[in-house]
Amino acid sequence: MENRTKSFIYAAIIGLIIVAIFLGFLSSMANPISWILIAVLLLIPILYKRKANPQQVQWREEYSVGIEHIDNDHKKLISLLNNFTIAYDYAMSEAFEKEALNELVSYTKYHFDREEKMMADHDYPDLTAHKAQHEVMIGQVENFVQLYNEKGHDALDEIASFLSDWLINHINGTDKQYSEHLHNKGVY
Ligand SMILES: [Fe+2]
Ligand SMILES: [Fe+2]
């Protein structure tokens, strides 16, 4: 079911519960059904939030590569990824969704360039392989963007989880491999 349809159904259920509570109180303020329905109403946002936000990525200390400006870039990437996931999960306007995706892609490119320059400046021996991995990732994400531009929201069922795995695996795997070399060169 499409997210917009789901949101509409949730809103309709909430509306019906409010009417039922009101009608219950018309008969008596001690009507237990109305009080039970109030409790249900209070629980709905908690349950909805849990269901709607399964893919928010949290920064963890273990993701640190031990270089401050790179960690800051990675934190920014994670927050842009979360912005996109929120826009995507809540099916906000397509313009907002598109903007969040474009922002993530352009910051990713900016970060990759910066990281590659840092590795080149300090003669990192695995620069070519690392750069090749960046290029593959940019290629994958550009395919998604193109598909999105053609088909809109529904084309990207997998994109949010793909991007989370894609980014975290790279930060937590390949990026960490340069830490020791750069620390030896005095980069922190
Ligand atoms: Fe990185
Ligand atoms: Fe990288």
C-alpha cells in the first residue's frame, strides 16, 4: 500500500476514534469505553513512529576513522541520509524528496573528492582501489537518481535501505583502512 494511502487511513481511524470518544462522553463522563479509546489514541503516535522510522541511522563511535573533519563529513552524510529517509517514508511532496536525495548525492560527491585529495596528499598506497570504490558507488547512486527522475517515488522501494547499507559499509569498512596510514602521517 502506498504511504499516502496509509497516512489517509491512519487519519481516518483517528477521526473515528475521536468521534466515538465524544459520543461515549455524551452518554456519561464515566463511560469506560471513551477512556479506553483515549488511551488507544495516546498510543497511536508511539506505534506509528516506531513503524514509520525503522531505518533511521544513528552515528556510533565505532564508525569513527579517528580524523575529525572526516568524521564530521560522515555525520553530515548520515544526517542527510536520514532526511531523505524521512522524506521518503512519510511520502512528503516529491519536490522535498527529490531535494533531499540530490543533497545527499552532491554531499557524497563533495566528500569523496575531499577524502581522495586527503589520501593523495599523504601518499596513501591504496588510493586507486579506494577511488575505484567511490566511482562504483557514485555510479550506483546516479542510477537510482535517474530511475527516480523517470518514475518518481514508487521507483525507489529499496533506495533508503540500499543507501544505509551502502554508506555505513563504506564508512565502517573501506574508510577505516586509511586511518593507520594517515595517523602515521600526523593526520587526526
Ligand atoms: Fe568517507
Ligand atoms: Fe571513502
